[in-house]
Amino acid sequence: MPGVVILLPPSEGKAPEGGRPPWSPASGRFGRKLAAGRRQVAAALGAVGGGDAKMLGVSGAHLERARAANVACVGAPTLPAWQRFTGVVWDHLDVGTLSAAARRNATERLVVVNGLAGLSGLDDPLPDFRLKMSVAPGAVGRVANHWRPLISPVLNDLGAGGLVVDLLPAEHAAAWDPEPGRYELVRVDLVDGAGRKAGHAAKAAKGLLARQLVSASGAKAVHGLLDGGHTVGGFTVTPR
């Protein structure tokens, strides 16, 4: 049935460790369609030793953890995506405190665009990893370019006939070619009191907006949060 799809980025920071099931490229909501692409990413990460400081954007102990996690991602302990991702957006989405109805909506509506898995559902098992869409680990080339032809048809089919809300930053939006003729596509900016588009400062507001979107009872209620003039976390939601 057509519905609401909300696209969110992952976080650079991840919760460590995990448990069962061990991660397989075929796991989760989108595993059947994206397993081959995930295997290619995992193999490329292994071939470059998990990545260097320039690719991963960290140093010291953080670099060593990220390299080890990237090399060992297949078969590694997992956490559900909503527990793996940390950071400001995910802290303010605060999945663990959603009502039962909002939690069901979040499971159905939220899709996370990320470098290792391509797409992840809220409860999909994920290992620890660190991989930006803008980097190029070995044979797969730029990660966004690798994923674009693989995840675009999946997302476009998922949204068909419904409403797709794109809350992705440019780095992650580059991994998707939308087909807005097949669904209603809404992209928004969070604007401060001076009318300026907010960047990092609006991450908390983006998390709060995502929380409101999954708490809304249907597409009409979602529209009410996106049509302009709605404020969240001190910023105004402005459709592009």
C-alpha cells in the first residue's frame, strides 16, 4: 500500500560492539536486493585495510577502531540500526521512547541511506563501521556512485504512489536518483530566524522533525508538518 517513506542519514559515530545475529550482506529489510553491492563494499574495505586517516576522517584510537570494524564487518556482531547510530539527529529522534503507534510508523517509514548497507530499515542488524558516501575505497570507487544505480530503483519502487520525505544531506542524497513522477517528493530546509538555511546547528531539529513525522497518524498529518511555517527546535520547516 502507498504510504510515507522518510529518508534519514546515518551517524558518523556508531555504538560499539553488539551481539547476534552476525552481520551478513543479505540481512535486513533490503538484503535480498542489495547483498551483492554490500559484498563489493565489504571486499573493498578489506582490500584497503579498512581505510586510512584521510578516508575515515579520524586518528589515533578512533582510527584503529574504525579500521578494525571495517575489515571485519561481515560476520561481525550487530545492533539494530536505531541502536547502532548515535549522534545528534538520532539522539533527538530517540526511538526508544516513541509510543507504540509511532514505533510502528517508524519501522514502516524510516529508511537510512548509508555507505555499508546502502539502505537499512530501523530494526535491521548492522555491524560497527565507518564509511562516508563521499570517499572512494578501492575497487568500488566513490561510495555514492557505487550505490546510486543499486538503491535508486529500490527506493523509487518503495515510494511509488505515496509520499517520500527526503531529510538527507547532500552527501547521501547523491546516492539516489529520485523519480518524483512516481510519488510526491518533499524536501525541506530548516531555516533560522534570519531566514538562513541552518547546517550543523539544525541537526537536533532534524531529529525532532523526524520524531514528529513518525508520530503523525497519516500522510495528511505529515503534510501539515512539511507545508511551511511549522517550527521545530527553533527552526522553521521550509519546503524547497
